[in-house]
Amino acid sequence: MQDSFSPVKLSVVDESHLHIGHAGSNDDGESHFFIEIISPDFVGKTRVAAHRLINDALSGEFETGLHALRLKTGTP
């Protein structure tokens, strides 16, 4: 994330413990995250477009156990 978007602010919180027993959770955790990111790369983009950029950047993580993201995006 740091290299992909040059964020002004980046916060990543593992919220997997809040989803134990829900779809996509696993015993190892690291399946549900909250990411707050403020980046100039999102200027002129809709919230959906910014979220798609993040999902695309993390596509490899989705293939290896990441199940869900809760995102808060913004511009400086």
C-alpha cells in the first residue's frame, strides 16, 4: 500500500477477531481488515473507483486468505 499509493495517511487494522465464525474467517486470523488511506492518487476518483484501486492492489492477498476489507479513503 505504501509503495502503490504514496499515502499521506495509512492505517491498517486487523479486525479478524470481530468475524470469528462468520463466512471467510479462518483460525489464523488476518482475513478481515480495516484500512484508512489518504492519498493524492484518489483525487478526481469516486469512492468506488478508489476502492477498486485498493482491491486491485491487494488481489494477491485475496487469493491467499484475505476475505474482506472495510475501507475509508480520502484525498489530502
